[in-house]
Amino acid sequence: MKCRFIKPDNTECRANAMSGSDYCFTHNPDISNEEKRKVRARGGQSNKIKIKKALSPIEIKQPRDVVSLLEDTINRVRAGELDIKIANCIGYLAGHLIKALEVAELTGRVEMVEKVILEKRRSY
């Protein structure tokens, strides 16, 4: 739903309304101007989750390892232990990793088939 605020030039705000409200954050009359000023001054810093210690390395050799990585990432985000930007990066890289693992597996299969074909040709 879009914000219901009408600007002085009689145009609609067009920003998304906050959950449970008819207005966006900027135009919500239930939020004081002081609170809005503080949030703008922080620039969204309060939404970031600080990672207290580095995440341990995970060995990823097969697709099921990627599934485990994504499961761990999802659980950490849900527990509030991992910043969403980091989780998005992990998800993005995991997608590329899955594709790379699939290509590597197919390459191995093609090499095996080529080897069998070459051996059959030599035996004739």
C-alpha cells in the first residue's frame, strides 16, 4: 500500500506505507519529528548487526554443503546474529557456487565418457 500523504503541490507521496499504517515513515503522524530526525542522523546504522567474531570457514565441495551453508545463514539471520547484507552476499555467492559445482560435475562426467569412447576405439 502507498502512503496517503498529499504533498503541498497536491501530488501523492508514492512511498510505501509502513506496516499497520496508512503513511510512510516520513509522513506518519504517530512518529515525532525528533524521532524522525534521530533516525535520519543515524542513517540506518541501528539496523546493522555487528558481528562480534568472524564466522568460521566452511568447506564446500558438493551441493549438500551449500545447503548446509544456506541453512546456517538462514538460522543466523532469524536469530539476529547476522546482518542481512552479509546474508544476501552469502546467498548470491552460494548461487554461483552451486552453478560452478554443477559445471565441474558435468565436466567430470564428459571426461569419463570421452575416456570410455577412446578406449573402445583403441580396442577395435
